[in-house]
Amino acid sequence: MKKRNLFFYCAILLVVGSCKTSKEAFSPTKKYPVPQLQQDYTLFRNILEESHPGLYWHTPKDSMDYYFETGYAQIKDSMTEVQFRSLLEYTAAKINCGHTSVSFSKKYNEYLDTALQKLFPLGLKFWGDTAIVTANINQKDSVLKRGMVIKSINGVPAEQLRDSLFNYMCTDGYSETGKYQSLSNGFTFGSWYRNLFGLTDSLDIVYYDSLGNEKQTNISEFDPFADTLKKYHVSRNPYKNMPRKARRRHQLYNARNLQIDTVGSAALMSLNTFSHNNRLRSFFRESFKTLDEKNIQNLIIDLRSNGGGDANNSILLTKYLIDKKFKVADSLYAIKRHSHYHKYIGKSFLYELMMDIVTSKRADGKYHFGYYERHYFRPKKNHHFNGEVYLIIGGNSFSATTLFAGAVKGQKNITLVGEETGGGKYGNTAWMIPDVTLPNTGLRFRLPKFRLVVNKNWVKDGRGVMPDVEALPTALAIKDGIDFKVEKATEIIHNKSQTNHTAIKQP
């Protein structure tokens, strides 16, 4: 009995000790030797070449071979995880697939969750050759305020920074709108800048003041130990002290909500995701019932922040608006059901089992998801919305959101307002997307399993869904916090209303 107890306590000590050692052993600056990096890179290439259905869709094979070989040749010395991730990101970006992204290892992400790293203090909005300050977390800085145009950072012009970062960013096809938007989301630019250029104690910023005069200032990287950051963290976590039910209610509201102006017979539906855990089926059912009962004639659907999710939810929304039957895909297929590298692919058994069930091999040697290739969906009969619809789209409108926007574009009562979507109109590679974990560095990349062609008769130009009415940012709109896309949709509604009233008054 005593021996058994002794063995038990020793085992616990070994487990606790090993866990403690593992945590203490991790270092974000650890360098991986060349052979380990080469092994991970070779696996990265082999898995993509074996299973990625769109590897050569937008980039010819000889070009991808060149990029793979060029990347491998860069492994001349040991690298940190950040450096190796950048190398993989550069190569993955050449596929031009927005679903094939590279992320840090789980250990590195755990480190980032607790580490207080110094930060690039500015949030920037990029479009064209312009970069504008959208936020400054250094509250003591009274110079670089919202709306200031940035000319250069540490001597590098804003357009050169943009071009450099674009080389590492994944997108669908040749659309750059998604890349512009990714750089402009919150403080994302700062993360890219730190990972690729590194942060210096002092940042030399050349900017234009409100009168258009070129000026220069030096700012410090933001110190996370300052009291201002503690306030910043509190403001970013509004749910921290909420009861569970209240927190869930607020989260659902932020994911999707409906606001109605009964006087103007208009409604604004903010739809920030198609993910399955946001009760979208009941939300759509209740929303369109309400719109019908209140006889709302104008509906704005804001999809700017909707990166996609469950395609079945986007199909459901389409059914409430479209005026004809529709298919999701002319073709939807995988090139492999099973992988030789399954041990590196997360949940590979489940993914392979699902593919065995839902796909069948055709004469072309591909494994087709026949249901979506054959099935026509029909418009909803109950509470179908027949009024004027304005879809707000932009660079963050991606994946399932692009499928929805492409399906209804061209319908006479539907107007797309904003900018080109980040997702490709002609199709994408997605549907099932497992994570692959590389054995030495722990870096992960997403591996889309299916290639989707929405409509084979559309032009395959590598672009997103284009707006019918363009609404682009301006320095003044950003400075004043004007929602220029919704304003444009509201302006169209107002002008149509005025036109209709004038027509009614005519004898």
C-alpha cells in the first residue's frame, strides 16, 4: 500500500514537474536548427502539393515550384518561429487563396496571450497610396490624431510598406481589397510591422497636418507596462464582469442585429458572421417576419465585417431575398480523400470519414460533393422580402458572404454598395479546412480540401464581387468617424423616395 502511494505521488511529481519544465522551456526567441526548418518546410510543400485543390488555380505550377524552391533556399541559418512563419507566409501568399493562411504554434499563441509586448501605437487605414491614422493608443501623444495622413515610417514611404506587407498576405485571386482591409483592421498593421520590420525604441513619422503641410515627429513604441494600457485593456473587454446570460446576449447582438425605422420604412441588419453558433436561423426567421408585418420597404444589410462561416446560413439568407431558384456550385470537388500525412492534419479521421460519405469519384478523377452540384434551392415563400435591398460590402466580406453577394448581384431590387469583396466571385477553395501542424516548430497552416466553382459561365478573372455603387473612404470621413458606406445607401434610399414622391405629384 505504501509503495503504491509512493509510486502515485512520484508520478504526480513527474507530471507536474514536466509541465512546469515545458512552460519554462518555451522561449519566443528560440531558434530552430536548419535541418528541423528544412523538414517542416518540405512537409509544408508536400502536403500542399498532395491535397490543396487550388494550388495552381491562380498561379501556374512552374511559378509555384519557383516560389517553393526560393523559400527553401532561404533556410541558410537557424530561425525563430516569427522568422520561419514569415517565410511560410510569403510562400503561401503566392497561392492566392484566402483560406490558406499560416498561424503561430499553440505555445507561441499562449505566450502572446500573457506577454506584455511593446506595441506599434498607431492604427492605420490603407487605401491606394494613402495611410491615415484611425487610432493612437498613446493617449499622451497630442500630435498624431485620427485623420492624420502618414507619409513615411522610419524613412520608408507608406506605399512601400504596403507593397512589402502585401507580399505576405493571403487573398482570393488578384483582388487587393481584402489585403487593404486586413491592414486596416484595428491595430493589425502594427502586428505585421513588428513581425516583419521589428520595432525600434523611437519611430520617425513623417505626416501631413490638417492644412496639408508636411511635418515630422518622433514617437516611442507603446510600453505595455504603462497605466494607459491597463485602461485600454478594460475598454476592450466589455463582457468581463457580465453574468453569463447577459454576456451571451451581447455577443449575439454584436454578431447580428436588426434596427427598424418605421417612420422611414427602412431597416438596418448588421450581419457580422455566418458562423453556426449565432442562432442565425431563428434570427432570420424572426427578422423577416418583423419586416413583413411592419411593411418595411427598404433593407440595408451590412456585410463589411462578415468573413463568412457556415455556407448553409448564407444559403438561407439568399432564400429570403432571391427571386429565382439557384445553385451554390457548378462544381465542388476534392483531389484527395485521404492524405499520406494524416498524422499532421488535425481531426484527419473525421474529415476523411466525412469525405468518404459525401463525395464520389467521377471520371475526371476528382471526388465531387454532388449534392451541392445538383441541388437547386428555391426562394422562401413565407416572409420573403420583396422591397429594395442594399448590401454593404468591402474587403472583409469573404467566403460564404461572397457566395451570398454573388448569388443576388444583378437582381433588380438589390444594390451592392461599397467596395469589391475580399472573397473571389468565381469561386474559392474552402468548405472543409483542417489545420496542419508542423512537427518541429509547431507552426500551423490551413488546408482547404474542396475547390468550388460557383458559375462556370462567369469570367475567371480572380476578382471579387464588385459593388454596383462604389463608396470609398476619404480622410475627412475617417477623421470625423463618418460611416460613408451606410450614408451612401441611405442617400440612395432618400433620393429614390424623393423621386417617387415627385412622380406621384405629377398630373
